[in-house]
Amino acid sequence: MQSADSYSTYSYLFLLLLPLLLLIFLRPHQKNRNKAPPRLPPGPWRLPVIGSLHHLINKPLAHRAMADLACRCGAPDVMYLQLGEVPAVVISSREAAREVLKAHDVTFASRPMGLSMRAMAHEGLGIAFSPYGHRWRQLRKICAVELLGAARVRSLRAAREDEAARLVSAFAAAAGSSESCGEPVNVSTRVAAFVADSVLRAIVGERFRRRDEFLEVLDEGLRSVKPGTSLGDMFPSSRLLCAISSTFRKDREFHRKITELVNCAIEQHQERKAAVAGDDDSIGDKDLLGVLLRIQKEGGGPDFHLDNGTLKAVVLDLFGGGSETTGTTLLWTMSELMRNPAVMQKAQAEVQHVLQGKERVTEDDLTGLKFLKLVIMETLRLHAPTPLLMPRECTEQCNILGFDIPQGALVLVNAWSMGRDPKYWDQAEEFKPERFEQVDVDYKGTYFEYIPFGAGRRMCPAIAFAEANMVLALAALLYHFDWQLPSGVSPSELDMEEDMGITVRRKRDLYLCPTIRVPPHVSS
Ligand code: HEM
């Protein structure tokens, strides 16, 4: 009896405590259930393991493929993709770009350090790949104040003008007379050589003796290196995939070769300095390597030492970042001008008017070339050389226009699709430089529908440097020559196919027939 009683007492107690027990046991579970799952941005359907990769396979022009996907899956602002193991978001509207690059700038101020980025940066991290923080801030300051600021760009003017004159001579040697149109000339190789010489001269202080090799390595690298697209980038936890990734090996090989050339550039600079000035440091500040070596000697900055690995990585950023972007833009500009003869005529008329019979184009003449600058702006709208900017990383979960962006997500901003979005631009696909006369827009990172140089803390620090080279070269080409397409090619048929590597450049070289309009000055 007693035991039956106690049984019923225990049962009674148990029944009484049951709700409490349930509450205790289920609470953590309940808590998880109450927590709303993250509201990811819309995106295309995903498969197990590979996520969204099947939507991008066989679509090498990622900026176009992503714009198309964003449109098809109803993600006009932010799209979610799962690239293997890596969460990624693609930003395609001005509003979303403003949120990422301005309102939450710090959260998105780092670059993802995937497998290929590590391969490209193995000697040490320069400006472009450094994680956001004290080290990057010190490097950026050096870049903005010492290397690429307006005063420094001005101080490199003589070398630029000399290289522009050589570019003109190279075309003049191959040009036809005013009576007969000459043979088609490879504009791509000559423009690439001009930009490389101008940038390398700014860095080394004189023409780099291994310039041809530099151009070869750069060309080969730009065709084969596609950062962020190796299997190892998409499945970072798989050692096997990382080990067998051929893209990774190519990235590494490219990096090895280009680093060897950087070492050679530093040696050449040191030899020259020793020959010209012995130990006199003042000569150093005439070129970018000299500036960097002086800063290294002075110690770097607060809590920061510019060690050799970092110095080389910075030179590499200038080496690689400087030439390809500028050259690509110049070639797209010439291509668009050939496809739009009325615009070419207007730009040439302005150049002829401003230069008025001079023998040589100098930078004194460039301030008056307002329309020419709009031509370059319009080219950058349609052909941003880095159409997805440079990748950013979301360093803590963040809400963008009502969507949760997971921590660690790769963030790509589609500057190319915004540049062509009819929401922002009338006749968006047309090449009409005049549009910038009517709208108050520039590319300094405040008009988020137009950001070929990026925006926010990590935007390109070299706008002045790039502009100086582009405007000078273009003015010289339009002043000294008339340009025709090879016979049988009409403007609308000009090949404009793109090739994606580190930049989006012309797939095939541009061939044009120059005839001399104003004979260039030949120095005795
Ligand atoms: C038409 C010419 C150029 C274009 C369109 C261009 C575009 C860009 C873009 C889109 C970025 C990434 C911005 C972002 O993440 O928001 C960038 C970064 C960078 N660019 Fe340029 N660039 C050009 C020329 C140059 C030149 C001539 C140099 C050097 C001589 C250069 C050096 C750099 C560096 C060092 C960074 C990394 C900045 C950082 O991460 O803090 N760029 N550029």
C-alpha cells in the first residue's frame, strides 16, 4: 500500500513537474526555433555540394553571366550564390552598392584571401590584397601621399611625355601617307608597350631593360590567371582539390615570374642610383622605387616596418595594376571611337583646336580637352576593365536592403551591369560621351551607378596617375593621326569580343590603319 501510495505521490509530483522539465529540456531547442533563419538574398536554385556553380559553367564572362542571372532570378539589388563551399553575393544596384561601399564600408573593407589570392600574394601582402587594418592603412597612406598623389603624378610628367612621343613615332613609322591608307597596324601591342614603359619608368626611373619579358609574362598571365575561379578557391576545405587545382598552379607560376621581374627592376634601380649619385638619397625621390626605398630606410611608419617582402608586393601592385587597366581602357576607347565616327570627328576637332599646329602634345595642352575626357568616361561606363571591381569580403553578418549577408561571404559589385542599366542611363548601350555634359556624375566613388574605380576605402588610389597616361596618349593619337578600319570592315562590324582574365580586355588585338595628320616632331 505504502509503495502504491508513494508511487502515486511520485506520479503526481512527476506530472506536476513535467511542464517544468519540458520547459528546461526544450528551451535551447525552442530558442533556436524562435531565432529567425537568416534572410538570404534571392538567387538561382542550388545543387548539393556545388551550390550555384552550374549556372556559371561555360560562361567565362562572369560580369555578363551574373547580370543575366540576377535579372532572371529576380535579384535586381543583391543576389545570393553558393560557389561550392563559399557563400557569395553580387551587388547590382546603386542603392545596394551605396550600402556596401559607403554605409557599411568597414564591414566590407577586406579582400577574401582564397587560394589564388594567397598564391598571388605569397611574397608578402601589398596594398591590394592586405586585410583591412593598421598595416593596410599605413600602406594606403604611403600610396596616397607618396606614390600616387597629384604632386607625384605631376613630377613624373617628363617621362610620360617622352613615352607618348615615342608611341607617336612608332605609329608614324608604320603609317600611310595622306594619299594612301597604310597597312593595318597592331594598335594593341604598341599601346601596351607605351603604358608598360610609362608605368615601369615611373617605378624604376628609366626604361626597364626587361620590358618585353614583362609584357610577355603579363599577357600570358592575364589570359590564364583568373583569380577566385579555381576549385581550391571554391572548396577551400579540400586539400585534394587545392593540390590538384591547375588554376592555382598557373597563378603561382605567374606570380613567380613576375616577382623575378620585380627583383630585377629593384636591382636595375639600385645600379642606376649607384652610378648617378653614389649614396646621395635625393635622387631616389624621382621615381616610385626610390620613394619606397627611402621610406624603408626611414623605418616605415608608426608600428609598421616596410620590409622587403612588402616593398616587393607594393611594386607588384603598381606593376600589374597600373599597366593592364590603363592599356585596356585605351584600347576600348580607340575601338569605340572607330565604331562611332561622329564621336571620333568631334574629339579630333577639339584636339586640333586646342593644340593649334603644335609639333608635340604636352600636358600643358590637356586641361582644355573637355570632350576627350568625356570620351574616356563613357568608355569606362561601358567597359570597366575590372567589371566586378576587386572582390570584397563581408567580415561580420550584415543587413543590406533587408537581406542578411553572411559573415565570410565573397562580395562582388557588378560595376559593369550598373554602367549599362537603363534605370540609370538613357540609351544605355550607346556610346554617347555627351551624356556626361548633362548629368552631374564623376568616377570618384560618389555616384554608385558609375564606379569603374570602385568606391569607399578600397577604391583605386591611382585615378590621377591613370588619367594622366590615358588622356595624354589619346590626345597624341588623335592629334597626329587619322584612323581607318582595315579595308572591308565597317564600323558596326568591328570585333568587340571580350576576354576575361584579371581584367576584361579585347579578345583579339585591335588593328587599324593610321595616316599622318600632323607630322610629329623628330628630335635631332
Ligand atoms: C583605368 C585605370 C584603372 C582602373 C579602371 C582601376 C580600377 C580599380 C578598381 C575597380 C579597384 C578596386 C576598387 C574597390 O575595391 O572598390 C582598384 C584598386 C587598386 N588599383 Fe586601380 N585602376 C586603374 C588604374 C590603376 C593604376 C594605374 C594603378 C597603379 C599604378 C592602380 C593601383 C590600384 C591599387 C594599388 C588598388 C588596390 C587599392 C586597395 O585595395 O586599397 N590602379 N583599381
